[in-house]
Amino acid sequence: MGAPLQSVAIVARTLSLLYNKPLVGVNHCVGHIEIARSITKAQNPVVLYVSGGNTQVIAYSRQRYRIFGETLDIAVGNCLDRFARVVGLPNEPAPGYNIEQEAKKGSRVLPLPYATKGMDINLSGVLTSMESYVADAKRFQPFSKAGEPLPEDGYTPGDLCMTLQETVFAMLVEITERAMAHVGSKEVLIVGGVGCNERLQGMMQTMVEERGGKVFPMDERYCIDNGIMIAQAGLLGFRMGQRTAMEDTWCTQRYRTDEVHVAWRA
């Protein structure tokens, strides 16, 4: 995504100079959070941000979105996308969506590493284990052999997709619950592309209801990256007098969520 972002940044600089308009830099994650807060009317939720590039558990405090937990290696969306390619699922309409649908055909959950480290998680080992299951030709029945007799200890792509979802989503629900307990919140807001997954929403709903709270899920219109979320966050910053100098208008993956001054919140 580096090249498209840099291209759009050039366009933004050009328009700013041509029409003498100010520039306002936006953090991608904050864009997700603010559009979700605006649409769902969640007041002060714990935020689970799950996408192809990020996995974070976040809560607001003193004009910062504080990161309580995150992935220590790869993001959950990256894990799902890579496994979809390994198991033979197509990219259209989206690898994560295809895993979600295939998981509904599964009938068993296989052992996987459960890699929570306090408030953080590891996913690279989970992905490696999933790749090992696919590589086991004696037990794995690929799509090309669908309908053939399955060995007693065999498994299908549906079983593997179900296994991956149940394990990884359980890890995400666990660290989200810990954050809720820490900050005393009864609300959970799920943002980012993986937040469209209805199984993740359902597992989170079960946990939050047991705590007497409420989940605020988003659908694909606003979970997936979109222009309105960037415009919304930019407008909030603009109204508070935030401006970005021309020499500072560059793209970076190292602009962390908790570095943003959330001046528009008390």
C-alpha cells in the first residue's frame, strides 16, 4: 500500500498549494475508531482493532487512545490472508470472508498453539502450525479430493478454517475482556476489516453479555478501509486547530495509535 498512499499524498499536497488549503494528517487506526464511534454512538468502549496490518486492543484516556495489547508479530488479517492462499481459497471477494464461509462447513477443531502473552498475542506460530496441517498429505483432504473417503483422523479445509478462527478469535476475546476489566468498561467496539467477521462478533457478544455489557460491531461498509473514515478524523482534528506543515506530510507505518493527540475528546 506504500505506493498508493504516497501517490495520494502528492495529490493532497498539490491541491493544498493550488487552492491554499490546509493539510491535516490522519492516523489510520484513529480514523477507524472515530467513524465507528460516530455511527454506533458507543460512549467509551474498549476497541478491538483487527485488520490486515494491525491487531490492537485500545481504550481512551486523557486525550490518547492507549494500546493495552497488540500482536507481537503478524496481524490477524495477515494471518488469515496467508492461510487462505496456503489452503487454496481464492482472493475474491476477500480471503478472510472465504475463510469465514468455509469454516461453517467444519466439524472439528484441531490443536493449535494458544499464544497469549499477557495482553499481547503471537500469531506466526499459529500460522506455521496451520501450514503443517495442510502439508500432511496423509490426513488433509484438499478441495481437489472433496467427496473422497476421509481417513479416520483426517480433516478438510473447512475443519482447518474453523480451527483457525476458533483459536485466534478466542485469543482476541480473552485480551479484550482483560482490557474491559482493567478500565471498567461495559462496551466493546470492533473496527478494522477483520471486524466484519460474524463469528468474531458472535464470540465477542457472548463474552460481553456475560459481563452485562454491549458489543458495537460494524459491517463491511465501514469496517473495511474507506475514505469517509479519514475525512471524519481529519475534520475532527481541523476543528480543533490541528494542521500539518507541508514538510511533515509524509506516509509512515510507524505512526502509532497512542501518539495521536485526540484533542476533540475530553
